[in-house]
Amino acid sequence: MPSVRVLNLIKAAVFIACLVPLTKLALEAFGLLAPGLGANPVEELLHRCGKWGLNFLLITLTVTPLRRLTGLNWLLRLRRMLGLFAFFYLLLHFSIYLVLDQGLAFEYIIEDIAERPYITVGVTGFLLLIPLAITSTNRMMRRLGHRWKKLHELIYVIGTLGVIHFYWQVKEDFLEPQIYASILAALLMYRIWFRSRQKTSPA
């Protein structure tokens, strides 16, 4: 286990790294960094924030298996931050959809969510993520007790919905969403394997 000082430096470095995609996006949006956001900047903003939200979801899901395989228990200290960054980028993704893409026209937004399955799935995943973000504090962990762990297992459902959302919106070249689906499947299979191993291991 690294010292408190080293761990704080690691957490600070990870925090800064998590802000790099947003910084790059902001610089491109204001024309301060090439290549910019292209001919359809709203769609590009929407796509990139959603993709980074999904990236951080999968990274968060990777922390526990990586900790178990390496024995680096301090990795768990990063999991909450990574999960909150997943929520942050997905909140940006959803906000861009509501404000810039749909102009807060809620009649059309509700119709869009109801009639387009990939949006239905994406919004469902985001709504499920909100209680996880709200209950991510130590105080909420203590207050909920064993129910906290059950609630936060929803991240596997949310990750699955996120991958489906990504896959269904792609019109061609399905390689990238297939890679995301493979990573998620590997993480889920590891979890199933670990739980079955716990049940069969002697007390």
C-alpha cells in the first residue's frame, strides 16, 4: 500500500487525466485546437461525451477485477472518482441532447425517447446511474448498509444498457461497439466466475 502522500498524488494525477477529454473537447469547440468539431459540432459533442461516459463506466468496472488479480488494494480508492466521472460525462451527454440537440422541446424529446429504442435504452441507463451517483458518499454507504452494495450492482445493468445504446445508434462499421461489448462481456464473465468460485470454496 503506498503512503498517504503518494496515494494523494496518484488520485490527483488520475483526476487531471479524467479531465483531459473535456479539456480537449472545449479547446476544439472554441477553435483553439485542431481539428475542431467538424461540420456537425452538436453531434460530435454528443458522441464524444457519451463515448467517454461509457469508457469511464468500463474502467470503473475494471477496477475490482484488476485489484483482485494484482493484489493492489489501493486501486479501490480510485473507483468512486472514476464512477463519478462516468456520471459527469454522461450528464454532459444527456444535457447536450436536451439543450443543444433538442432545444428543450420536451414534447419532441418525450416522443423521441418513446419511438427510438436506442434513445430509450440510453435514457434508462442514465436514470439508473443517478441514484448511484447520489449514494456514492461514505455517509450514504453507512446509512444504506448492505443495501448499498446491492444498489451499486446496477452498474452492470447500466454498462450493458450503455453498450446496447452505442451499438444500436451505429449505422455502419460495428467494430467499435463490438469491442466495447466484448470488454463488458469479459468483465461480466469474470464476475460470474468469481462468485461461483466463492460459493464452491470451503469456508
